[in-house]
Amino acid sequence: MTKKTYQFTVTFKEENGVIIATAPSLSGCVSFGHTLKEAEKNIREAIECHVESMLEDGD
């Protein structure tokens, strides 16, 4: 099976001392981190889980 590559826009904003990362095109796909690097790592993992779940559901 060939692995597909997807690209998603991610937005970051600082709020109450944490960085919130959101993938707007994936409803409810939000993560956070105490640094930008941590927030980026966490949102990548969240996106991966979100997309895997969508594919399993046939979306």
C-alpha cells in the first residue's frame, strides 16, 4: 500500500501561557504546547490520529 501525504494549514496562538495549535480544516483538531516546537509536535500527532480515524470511517 502506498502511503499518501496530506497537507493541512495550522494556526497557532498564544493564550494564558500556552500555544494553541488548530487545524481549521479538520473539525475539532486542536492541540497545545508550552513552546512553539512542542505545540507543532503535538498538532502533527493530533492531525495524524484525526486523519487515520477519518480513513477508518471511510471519510
